[in-house]
Amino acid sequence: MVKAVKAVAKQHKKVADKRKDFHFKTANELLSKADVIAHENLNIKGLAKTRLSKSINDAGWGQFLTILTVKAENAGQKTIAVNPQNTSQDCSNCGEKVPKELNIRTHSCPHCGIVIDRDWNAAINIKNRAVGHSVLKARACPTGYRDCETRSPHYSVSLVWEYVTLFLS
């Protein structure tokens, strides 16, 4: 019995060490690409009490944000936590609210016609809030979000923020 407990503890430590190493590597990569990193100011403890608790706890969101913030401060860079309310509901192109269920993964705005991945839309909104603009005008990307980063500088600026958003989702 004691042998089994030690074996399980060893495996848990191994997973925790790999997660922490991944967090440090990811933080280093992000900080090498941007001077300012914006992220949603999520209530991680509150979210950990929902049906997604295992996924949230397993990903170590709090640990990652702590590592990212400390590394940014040490490097003279900045992290900005923004209000997460409606980041995926508000249109990043025109500012109108477009309600959608969580299982809908594409943001299609009936007001301005933009069609973009839901997470890209949220990332742009996070970036816009971080720089203090409620809406940063951009061209719609009718060919789909994957092509946007090559067609509009607005979208390429959001790549680092999108990476953080996808990592934390």
C-alpha cells in the first residue's frame, strides 16, 4: 500500500513539474514577442467551483498568470488584466453585442458582417480593452479568420493576445 502511494505521489510530482516547465517556457515565449501582455481578469477560484473545475485546475491557470506577471515585471514588461465581461459576445469590429452559446465557436456579426473565430474575436476585444479603446476599427475578413493576420495589421497585432486567450481557455 505504501509503495503504491509513493508511486502515485511521484507521478503527480512529475505532472506538476512538466506543467510548471510548460508555464515558464510559454511565459518566456510570450514575453519575447511583446512588451505588454493582456489577459482576462478571471475569477479562477470561482471558476474552479464549476463543472469545468477539473480542466481549470489541471491547466494551472493561476500558476501560469503568476509566472507570467512576475517574469514580465522582472523584464520591465507589463501584464494587463482586463474585465472579461462579454469579450466573446461583443463584436471586435463594430462593438455591437452578439449573444451566442458557448458551443458556437464562430463570431458572425449581423451588424457589420464580420465572420471570425470566437476566440480571435475575444482576443481582439481583450487587446482593445488593454490599450483603452472600446472598439478598434478593422476591415472585415470575409475569407475567414485564418487569413486575417496576413491581410490586416489589426489582426496580426492581436496574435500574442490570442495565444494567451487560447492557452487559458
